[in-house]
Amino acid sequence: MKKFVSLIALMVLLLSVIGVHAQDKVTLILGSWRTEDVDGYGKMIALFEASHPNVEVKFEPTLNTEYDAQLRTALDGGAGPDLITCRPFDRALLLYQAGYLTDVTKLSGMEHYSDVAKSAWSTDDKSATYCVPMGAVLHGFIYNKDIFDQVGVQPPRTESEFFAVLDKIKAAGITPLDITTKDSWTTATMGFDNLWPNFAGGEPERQAIIAGKAKFTDKGFVDVLTSLSKWAPYMPAGHESIGYADAQQLFPLGQAAIYPSGSWEIPLFESQADFKLGAFRPYQPDGADPKDCWLSDEVDIAITANAHSAHPDEAKAFLEWLTSQEFAQAFADNQPGFFPLADYKIDIKDPLAAEFVSWRQDCKSTIRIFDQFLSRGDPGGLQLALDNVYLMVQGKETPEDVAKKIQDGLDKWYKPPTS
């Protein structure tokens, strides 16, 4: 009888424990600027939840143009998502310095990331890393293979070849370039950032700008702005009033031949386009050595925990899972065009993503030129580019004007860092 009573008591205890755990299921909110990634993140999150049944993660992205401001407002008000998707370099650094982001330096699994991978989310002295690196993206051009076959053109490698392709496409009555200027960041990012490494000299030139040994008024930068200023006749009619989100719809609907952008657009376009997609790397100036090519290869996206989350243990578990090989492969599978930054051997199955990443075998890599150090003052280098590049494409400023405005703006405050 005593054994029976003890057994009943044990069962009651177990049931009560199970009930407590069921009631303790925690929901984490994951914020992001990638509204187009709902399906992909849903599949990745399902893998995490399968091994963490007491944690539910809800992916709640914000429009990319509104993410930074809304996130900062929420954090300043003592709220914000439990898990925060981190922009690279200064925008995330400012949030960390304000006490909003968790230090992940000693997080289990961080040994799988190189110093380069962590550089976009580390303090200047490298003493702390505050976001778990997830992926890099590559700039380039995505194109409609069916239109190229119809018109009879091949992916260009040089500037002259590029404009010759655009002329043939335009002569066929098709819009060559799907990029617009209502949102000022599009031509600054998907135009200037895409092209400058091959025209100005890549990573050595970026380092020279940072060191104060080169200027944006140098010939290479004026040349890239000049090349970009020639895009306007090939862009959609009324591009001045077409926003980025609308432009994203033109290309997959077959209404333009080439989309200047990068690998991050692959998931959206593959889900919408009913034609064959291809990609070609950023074109080089005429006469350049084909082997001396550069890529804008961006450490682009990371995740951390809100330092004031009500569920720090569960958030930490999610961050540790992000450092696993399971996540790295799932990220590559479900976010083609975002290339994992962990050191695991990953199989890139998506053909278009594989095309992008293959360029690394032939070309050297650098990053967006304004990301490191050059946007910390007022006016920052990125803001100067945003304020002027789109106006140049609209024909309201000259390449020389833009180069001078960027350099003059930086000269007001920028001092090269001392080692």
C-alpha cells in the first residue's frame, strides 16, 4: 500500500512538473529588416524549435527603410524584440555602446568565426563582439536569361560591353536596367558600391581613403561616378517616382532585363520569376586586366540578443544555435544568396547563389567603402553619397560635383585613425 501511495505521489509530482514546463513555454520575438524572408526564416526557426520545444520564436520584420528608426525608438523606450538583427559596423556599434546589445564574445560557438567575419560587429579595439555573424552578400547584376537569348547578347565584362548590351536591349523595346531613384539609397548602394572596387582599386584604395592617403576626388572615383551617371537612359521611365519595393516587382515580372543589386535578392526573385535567371559580376573599366577584378563582398547580417530581454537564457540558447553547422547549412539552403560566415564546409545548392559565390575564385574582395569609420561624423560618408548620387543619376549634379561634395563633407570632421 505504501508503495502504491508513493507511486501515486510520484506520478502527481511528474504531472505537475510537466504542467509547469508546458506553462513556461517562452516566446521570443526576432526583429529584422528583411520582410521578404518570412518563409525562409520560418523553416530555419522550425529546426531550432524542434530541439528547443519550450521556446517559440516569432519572426516579425519591419520594412527595411523603417527598421533602424523603429528599432532605436523601441529600445530607447525599454522595449524592442528579444532577438535583434544587426546591421554591419556603426549602426550596430551605436546600439551596443548605448547598452542595448548583448556581448557575445565568450558565447559558445564563436570560435567558428574569423576576425574578418566578426569585424563588422566588434568594437574598434576588438575587445568585444556583440552580434553573432550570419552571412555575407555579394554585389553584382542579376539578369533575365530569356531576354538575353531573345536579343542575342552575352553577360558583359567591361564597361563598353555593358553599355553595348544595354543599347541592344533598349533597341529591342525592353527596359535594360531595373533600378530607380525615388529612394536615394538604391543607386548609392546597388550602383556605386557595386562598381567602385573595379574602377578605384579595391581594398588597397579603401584602406588608402581610411588612412587619408587617397580622396574621393581621385580619378578612379570620378570615373565610377561617370559610368554610373550614364545609366539613366536605360532605367524605367519615370524612375524618379518609382520606389525600391515597386522596382523589385518589375524585374521578376519580366519588365526589365537586368537588375543591378546583389545576391540578397535571389530568394525573392526565384520565388516570383517564371524565366531563367542568371548573374554576372560587376563590370571592369575598358583595358583593365581581367584577372585584376574586385568584388564588393559584404559582411552583411548578424543577430544578437536584446540586453534587456525578459528571456535572456532562451535568447542565449538561440544565439548558440546560430553558431552550429545545422544553422549554417539551413541558412544557405533557405536564404540563397546569403553566404554563411561560420567556418563549416557548406554545400551551396542553389545554382544562382553558386554562380555568385564562384566569383570569389577569380576576384579579390573588399567591402562597402563607407561602412568602416567614414560614416561616424556629420555629415557621414554614407549620408553624403545618399544625398548626392541619386541626384547625379537624375542629371541634377555632375560626377565631379558628387565627388567633391563627398570629400568636402568628410574633410569637415574626418581624421584618419591612429594605430
